[in-house]
Amino acid sequence: MSERQINQARARIPYGTFVRDAGETSSFDRSFDFIIISETINVAGDVQRMFENIRECARPDTRLVLNFYNTLWKPLLALATAVGLKSQHPESNWLSRPDVRNLLALADWQVVREETYILLPGTFFGLGRLLNRFVAPLLPSLGLTTFMVCRPNFHVSERAKTVSILIPARNEAGNIEPAVRRLGQFAAQEEIIFVEGHSHDGTWAEIERVRAANPELNIRTLQQTGRGKGNAVREGFAVASGDILMILDADLTVPPEELKKFYDVLTSGKGDFANGVRLVYPMEGRAMQFCNMLANRCFGWAFTWLLGQPLKDTLCGTKALYRRDYDKIVRDRSYFGDFDPFGDFDLLFGASKQHLKIVDVPIRYQDRQYGSTNIQRWRHGVLLLRMVLFAARKIKFV
């Protein structure tokens, strides 16, 4: 590693501790937040041994960041070396991306996100900067350098987790009792948090009635002070006490019985963020209109490109993540801004910035049995598109 670059990192993160050592032979008596392997696997003698060795100093929230050359560039770099445009390096492994993913899996690492950068390795009177910033993200298979962010695999925790289930409810009086009745017990302790949002159909009175009628359940109730589902989620999570935070829409188009799947994803270590997907199983007849389905698929494609990991459905309201990770998202929320009225993009963008492994959880999407949707398709669709473009500038075109 370049000493000059490490000094620059120390200046940017003065409270950090930086350690430099050989990956294949290093031995540490501590763990790290981040482990960086920059262009080292191209010259390492035993890449699997390196990955296994650093795995010993990783916690569940440790992230491994590595970058290496794209094999597509091998003849071009060889030519550049031959004509003196590039300095001679030791014999390179020239590992492909599938090779690296396989070696990581053998060493018990899991890839969170993967991206490529740099179309023109040089300034060339400003042309390189222009191409690398605005064109390279659109041509991911052609980039010179591949970046991967990885998380260590961990087995199921021996300690059972507590869960807070947040149910934002606006004009959903007919769904309150069914939601409580159908949730069931799947965690060590569960609390149900209803956040009522300026309803006109007696939703608040029904929430209070259901709470009083079920004293054996830990039901908490709030009346929203702001507007929009995103605000309701933030106000509810601010008072939640569980290890795991979940969102269940009060329209019950996502069956409450499915929440155990989200709990299992997190407690098994398969992922850090469980995201509901409505676009896998057949839907009930009126559950989603055609235009909405088309928009959801387009947003799924856009987010897969944006976040560097597969994401099929961005607007399913049911999501789950650990409280410790949500606290990190809150801490860095100012990076993307606070303008998401629904909360879905806010959580997904935040999860990406914290390098969380997002796992899609297919559910069976059902017809609404009571009330009508609070979504205004065209106005909200334009707003969502604006948020995607804003996030692209923050994530891709940096």
C-alpha cells in the first residue's frame, strides 16, 4: 500500500487506526471495521490463503473492500508496458470476477456489491475525467478496475432476537384487528407499534380499542406528528426497542404471516437487510395495476445498477433490518437528504451506503380487503424518478 495514500486517509479519518501488513502472513489480535486489499490479489501467491487469513480479524459488521484489474484489459496493459507507458509489474494473476467470487466463497466471504470504474487511465486534457465520471458507470463490463465490497459469513446467533414491528396506518380501521390477529409469534419478544397518520375513518380509535382488547400483547400506539409514510417510519423506529426493526403496511397486501421469512434472513446471517419482493409469485387479480407493475420493474432494474447488487422490487413496503444498522443509516441520512415521503428509497440508499447485504424475500401479494390506496400514481412516480436521478449523482457519477 502507498504510504502517501495511507497518510491521506489518516488526514480524512483522524480518529481511525490504520495497520498495514502482508495479507497472507499477517496476524492480528484485534478486529477491523474495514479491510482493504488494493490491486494485491493480482500479484499474491495464494489469494485464498489471504482471504482466509484476514477472515480471522473480521466481525459480522466488518467490510472487505478490494479492487483488481479487469481481465479484458490484459492485452492493452501489456501493450502499454511494452511501449513504456506503464511501468513493469510482477507477473499478474489476472483473475476474473467469477474467479474472485469463488475464492471469496471458499474463504467464507460474501460479495455485497460489485462495480467497475475507469475507462481511460489518464487525464488526456480532461477527457479521462469526463469519461470516467459520466460514461464508465454506463459501461460496467468495460471498466479497467473492478471493486468489490464483501461481508464475512456468520452462523446463526445463539441468542434469540427481539423484534419491533412497525405498522403505519392511515384510513385503515378495518385492517387493524386482522393485522394483530395474523402476526403470530416468531421471535423471542415482539412489540407492535402502530403509527396513525391523520385518518378520517376512525383508525386511531380502532387502534386504541385493539390495544385495550389484547393486554397480553406488547402493543404501542403513536399519532404521527408529520406527514407521509416515511415520516411515520422514522417516528416509529425512534421509539422502537427491538434488536430487529420491521415494517408491515396496514393494508395487509403483504400477509403478516410472511414476516417470519424476514426474521430468518437476518438471524441466519444470510443478509443484513431483508427486502420484500412482490414480483416473483402470481398476484391476486387487483393487487397491482399494470402501470404500477411496469414502473416497479423499471425501478428494480435501476436500483440493481445503482446499488451494485440485485434488487427486484424497491417499493414493497415490507422491510427488515437490525437496529444497529438503522442507527448508522440515520447518522448518515444527510448524505442523500430527507425528501423521501415513503421511506423505501431512504432505507435502500442508506443500506447501500453502509454496505449492507440486501436480500430479496419473495412474498405473495394479495388484494386489499379494506379501504383504498394512499398512493398517487403519477405524481408520486415523478417524485420517485427524481429521487433515483439524485441518488445516481451521489452513488454512480461521483
